[in-house]
Amino acid sequence: MSRDNAIVKAIDLCISTNILSEYLTEHYQGVSKMLNWEYDADAERRVLRNEALEEGMQKGKIDGAELLAKLIKDGVSVDEALESIKST
């Protein structure tokens, strides 16, 4: 069942069981739009995925810089260190 159908079914059930029936009957469209607008699982997943990607990129930059510094400290040339990191 789609989210839209679930919202309509839930509103209809509330009206038929006399739960906020007057309000829901009068404001049916507004309530339905509000519920659809308030929570969008796909949008939430996109935001979480983008945040995780950004965190991963930042961690990768830090890890790469630390590895580069270690290789240079161990006597590896900058070019060799960069080549080693690229192949990892």
C-alpha cells in the first residue's frame, strides 16, 4: 500500500470511528497534504545518504593525509607515497 493510500485509509477510518470526524471531514485535503508533507521517507533516506557520504569523504581525506604523512616520515618520496595511496 502506498503512503498516499495509507493516509487516506487512516483518515477515513478515523472519520468512520468518530475520531476527530468533524475536523477531518472539514479539513480532509489539508490534513492529507500536511501528512504527506511532514514525512517523506525517500527524502529522509536521501538526506541521510548524503550526510553519510560527506562524512565518509571527510574521513577519507583525513586518513589519506595521515597515510601520506606517515609514508613521507618513513622516507618514501612524495611521488612514491602519492602513487602508493592511489593504488590502495
